[in-house]
Amino acid sequence: MPPEGKDKFCGYIMPISGKGKYPVDHWTKIKNILTEIVQTAIKKLKFAGEEPEVVSIDFANPDIKSVIFNNLFSIPIVICDVSGNNPNVIYELGLRVAFDMPVIIIKDKDTEFSFDINSLLTIEYPNNLAELPHTDPDYKLFSSKLFARIIYTYYEFTAGSVSVSPLAKYLHHEHYLQIKRGVPFDLAGHYEYICYREEIGYSHGGKCEITLKHFRGNIIEWNLKGARHWKKDGTEYPVQEFMDPYRWETKKAILFEDKQYLVSYEIRTPADLIIGIIQGYIELEHSTNRVNKFDGYYYQEGKDGLVKGRFKMQRRARSSDDTALQFKPGK
């Protein structure tokens, strides 16, 4: 499912000034050709986003370095034209690779491969591409190859596949997990959760919001805020906000590529500090990397030893101030 709003879909790493046999109007023509191909892909994917632009350009932000770094870190598709081996282009390509973000490299036939780049898939185009009509076989071949690569890269990237990672193939697994960009799942949003133990008729649950605070590799810190309800000893208590002196705080979460997760948490009450973990699997929305459900078990300290119960959390369709809950207390 394409993201909503005006997100950036594609950016270009390419020269914007002329030098030697590559005058300014040459790059303008190449950029126009790329934009036409990208726009065709955007229509195919039904992506509602901004027009593709050079990664150093953002008219709303005068800080060029900030624009370059943030665009290279976040834009799903980046096309890099290394024709002429422009130093700025090679530098920005290096940043993109270091961020472990997919990149589609193109070049003209006259440009020789750099040793450090020749291991990455490159699409070559004729030197006179800017002058060729759309009906020319060479033009059509380049256009079809680039279009297909854009579609493939976008689908693989949004599915969290390492097939479009420029690093996963070459780094040791443990090193890759340390530097990979976050987790391959979209977690943030509004949820409803429930913890329950059927054998004693107890449940604890409510509405909450996950806001990511920090991540390194697949280790995450998040804020879990919201409202909760209780049912205990046959009595159902009303929904109330999390607040002192009762507080439930998640500390760290680890998500794995096979969709397993592990969360540590603390529950603070006037009388106790309870430490526990939640372990289970996530479920994604169809054909996306967006988390829809968490399912598993919680384990925490109890007066008589380890307590085990069921845990479920499901994404809510929208944020709401009403107290209606999809999960029923006393599951």
C-alpha cells in the first residue's frame, strides 16, 4: 500500500553543473528523461508523492548538507548517475550505501567502472541518450530496464527485503545487524492491547500509542502511552489514563526478520515495581511492512514466582477519544 500524503518517492544523485564534455544542458536533458521514467513508475505504483528531484535540492530548507543527508537517509528510491565520475556524486553515493539504502546506479558507455562501484548493479545508457527519440531501440531498452528496476526496488524495499541492501551481501551478519537502518517494520501508531489470564478471570488492557524514540539495528526504545481498563475478581473497572502512581513503561524491544519480537517492561504501582517481558510474533498488513498485530505471552514477577499470561495488541483504525474497546475484558 503506497504511503499517503506528499512523501518523497525518488531522488537523483547527479551533477547539476557542467564540466568538460558534460555541459549543463546535458544534465538537464538526462534529468528530464529520468523524471519521465520515474513518473511512469509512480503511476504504476499509485504513489501519491512529491515530484522527483536532485537530493541536494529542497526549496523549503536552505541548509544543503541537512537536505542531502536527510534525503539520502529516507527517500525509498535513489537513482545515481556516475557518468564522468563526478566527485560530489561519488561522495553522495557513498553516503547512500553507508545508510544501507537501495540505490540504482546508471552511467553512460564512455564512463569506466570504478573498482569500488563495479560490484553494484549498474544500468548503462548510450552516450547520446539525451538526443535520441523515444522510439529509438537503445532509448527504449534503457527506459524499460530502469523502469523495471524502480518497480522491483520499491517493492523489495517496502517489504523489508535485504535483496536491495548494498551492504548485506558483503558484511558479516553480526556487523550488518549493528548498522542496518532500523527495523524492517512500520510500528508507530495507535493500538489496543490486552493482557489476560483465563484461569483466574483477569484482564488488563486499553488503548495506547507507540511513538518510536530511538533505534539502532533491530533494537528499539519506544513510548507506550494511553488508557487502560481492568477486570479483576469479577469486577470491571472503567477505562482510565496511565498516570502516576501507576505507570507501565516499555524499555527495549527487539524485532527480528522472521517477525518474532521481544519487549521488556516495567509496571510501577504505589506498592511494587514489576519487571517483565513479552515474547511472540507480529502480523503485518497484507503486502506491506506495516505492523497490524502483536500476539504472544507475557512473563513477569509475581508473589508466588513467575506469572505467565496472554498478550495481544492490534492496530486501531484511527485515534479516538472515545472509550470503546474492541477487545473484551475478561477474555
